[in-house]
Amino acid sequence: MTTQSPSVPQAADAELPAVLGGFDLTDQAGYAAGVPYDVFARLRREAPVFYHPQGRTADGDGFWVLTRHADIARAASDPVFSAQGGGSRAGGGSHLDDLPFATLAGVLFAMMDNPRHDRVKKLLAPAVTGAVALGLSDELRSSAHHLLQSALDATGPVDFVDDVAEPFALQSIAVLLGAPRADWPQLTAWVHEVLGFIDRRTGEIDEHSRATFVEMQQYFGRMLDAKRADPADDLGTLLAVGEIEGDSTPLTAKEREANANLILITGLEQPRNTVAGGVLALAHHPEQWQKLRADRTLLTSAVEEILRWNPPNPYNRRTATQDVDLHGTLIRAGEKVTLWWPSANRDESVFAEADTFDITRDPNPHLSFGHGIHLCLGEQFARLQLRLFLTELLDTVAEIRLTGPVVHAPNNKHTVLLDMPVELVPATA
């Protein structure tokens, strides 16, 4: 028997269903305690295709929640579920709340459907894969070395996010984009304060965060102009002058600038939080850190387990472009569907002892880079970054000791670590 989605609840009757245990997936504040893995485990067992009421969404719409690995992988691969929008919906995008079409939805390649999405991805891929990515290895490792050495030389604890993970990620993406070194301090200041157009600390949009986002957009307009005048072998130049093949509509100035901004944000945010989250996992599981120190052949599987354990994006949203039956439940055209990657990565039907951090885990079919059409463009570069950083960490650090409370940002779109005070004990020669 096929069931249909409930009508969109009104504010007066939008009580949370019991299966959520009082946790509202739309409430940013709830994520200040980290990812709600207990909620996702309950949803996988009891309501794997679940309709969440409107909660705190700005547009007042409910949305479907998928939590099982197989269902998420299917939806991520099926073009019926659009990253742009569809059905009767005027907006779209990958966030819970609709973004206006042709402003961000349909302009950012992460919110773009095929065939244009794949054509843009093909244009940009040479700057983040293969020999180009490997050619940055020495610079990435040197950056990790200097940052870790500064942390080791410090008198007393350091904040691992502010002092190591964030500058490492910023320097990496700045090199990839070809941003001038003279601009790095300004870029660092911007991304330290905001995540996109949201204040990093509060999870809210305010006048300062809006103004900062506009400044970043204007910066990338100027940077792309400079790349057009003086092209180089980097991602920024491809964004500035590259043209997509097989499409009669050339890239617009808006697409070029918006995607440069997106690449800075995602290229900074995801490795920033993956590196910090990985080191936090190793600090919480010192026996795993010592196992890795004793056997570096485990480095590849350790990278994958860190990625599984700490996916940088809790969810991506899609829009159903036609009616879809999923396990006897009808998802109507135009309805929002959310794919919760952390839940997929803890699915007991796929991962043995899914709630155990195990650097020897193999196979490890995590979905931290997404799946299907929108598999992350930078997955190869991200793995390289994490591997090089861990190699330098192994060379220089014997123990990772937390010295104070770890603070997460109130953000349901990115898994963001704000404060992570640590003492790094140096390795002896």
C-alpha cells in the first residue's frame, strides 16, 4: 500500500513526531552538541522515509528525511531528485530553505543539474585532480609542518582549529585557486568570521555577515579580472576564462564569480573541519593513534575512517521533479528531500560496529563526499590533504591531549568545530 506525504503542517499543529525524541532537525542550536546520531539511528530503524514538519524553516515547508545508506545513495544517483529545483516549486537549491532560481540555484554547480553540471565539472576537474593536485604535495606538507611546529613550540595549549586546521585549509585552497599570498590574511579574516553569509559563532545571518559575504563576492570579481589579464595554471584561471564544451550557453559572469566564492567556502570549510575532526577522533581514541604510529601502512584506511566518522556536511537537499514511490511512500513532485550523510555513514546494515572508530576498517563505503551526480569535485585533493597532514602529524606529534571543552557551531549544514584546545606532545627522534 502506498502512503502519501502529509499535508504541510501549520505553525499551530507543527509538533514534532515522537520518533525525533524532541530534536528538531531545522533548529541550528541543536547542532552545538554535534551531530544527533541517536536521532538518526532511531529514524533508520523506525522511519527511514520520514516527513519532517516545517520546524524553523523560513519558507514554512516540511521535507522528507532519508537516513539509510541505500536510500541516500539511490536518491543521490537519480536525476528525478534535482539539485536545482522542480515540480511546482519556484525555488530550489541544496539547503532546507528554497533559494531563488537563477540567483544561486541553477548557478552554483553544486545546485545545478545535468547536463550543464557535468560540463562545468569537466572544465574544473583538471585543476583539482591528477598531476596538478599531486604537484602541490610539497607545498601542502610544508604548510602542515610549519603550522604544527608553531603549535609544538607554543608555551601551553593551542586551539587546534584556529592555529592549525583553519590556516592549513585556507592556505591549501588559496594555492589551488591561485589567490595572491598578499590576499591570504584578508581571506583568513573573512572565513574565520563567517560561513557563507552566516555568522560562524551564532549560526545566524546579521548585517555584518551579509556585508562580509558581499565583500567576498566583490573580491572574487576582482580576482577573476586579474586572472583574465594574467592567466596562470590554476583553478582561478579556469574559472575566469575557461569555457564549457557541448553547451550553447557560455558561463556567465555571475556563474564564474559565484562558483569561485563557493569553491573558497567549501574548499576551506570541509578540510578545516575534517582535519580538526580527525585529530579530535584520534584524541578521543588514543589507542587508534598509537596503532597508526606503530603501523603507517594503516594510513589509507585511517583517512577513510576519519572521513566516515566526521562527514563535513550533515545533509544535502534535493527536490523531487516527479512523483516517486519509495518503500511504499509517495514523494510528490515539488517536495523537498534531504539526504543525511552522517546517518548513511553509521548505517548498521553497511558498517559492522558502525559506532566504533576503527582505523583498520576495510571496506569503508562511506558517503562523506556525496554520491552519484554530485560526487565531490575535490575528493581526490581532499584525500591528499588529509593524508599529507596526518603524515606530518605522525612525524612530529607523539600524543594529542585535549585540555578543555570542544565547541561546535550551531549549524545543521556544516559540521563545524569552533574551539578545540589541545596540547601536542612532540615525538622524539
